Amino acid sequence: MGFQGNAYTWKGHRAEGVLIQERLDRGLINSSWQEVWPCSVAIHLPYVGSDHCPILILTEGRQEKVSRLFKFEAYWVADPECGKVIHRSWNMNNWRGIVTCWSKKQRRCRYELRKWSRGKYSNAMLKTEKLTAELELLQRDWEENERRIEQIKIELNETQGQEESF
């Protein structure tokens, strides 16, 4: 199976500090797999928390779009803006009738929270993609970029922590 990304899947240092890089990890497929997923590819992702790079196997397939249910995300609570969004959306209009009022306020609040979250937290995904791409480039010349690589790994772990909470 072919691959995309860095040619090396493992890195280490000898006692003298000499960097060693090897392609130890591989993706293997058989003819049955190839028949079912003819466009599959192995992608060597950047090293983040290990001396081995993760390998992602992508297969081609249809993904049906499913409308997502609204979920209040736990990490929103830590953000002071969240309470303001809820308060503002809940007090937006004065509808008549208890049931009508409650359901409309709830719908408005859900809408405002989604809008706020997309504007604020979609940047975490973009930041992760940007950091991952930069890390991949820097890891091609590890010795020159070792300090920057460590900085990016720290930033990436923080950003991925946000995404994981999501």
C-alpha cells in the first residue's frame, strides 16, 4: 500500500545525540481489500506524542449527511461569553403564553449558541490543521527545527484538547 506524508515513521536519537529516522511502520493490504476499497491510501501524520508517527488509512466511501441534534458542549461552561449568549438570547423577546414562550426561547437560545460556537470554536479546527501542516513540513528536517517542533506539539496538544472536549 502506498503512502502520503513523511517517508519516515519513527525517529530516535543515539547516545551521541545523532538523529536516526526509519520507516518502520507500514500499511499492508490484500487483494480482497483492494477490491472493496480501490482508492485507499495510508497517510503518515506528523509525530506529536510519540516517536512513531500515526498512520491513518483513508478509504473512499459515501458519507450521508445527517442533521445533528443540538448538544450543549461541556467546554462552553468555561467560557464567560457563553452565559452572556444565553442571557441575551433568552431575554430577546417577550412572547405570550407559557408553552409558546418557553419553546421559542429555547429555540432562539439553541440557534444563538450554535452561531456563537461556530464563530468562536471553528477556529480550533483550522488552527489544528494549520499546526499539523506546519509540523509535517518541519519534521522533514528535524535537526534544524527541533525547538519549533516542540513548541508546535505543545500548541497542538492544547488545541486538540479543546477539540476532544468538543
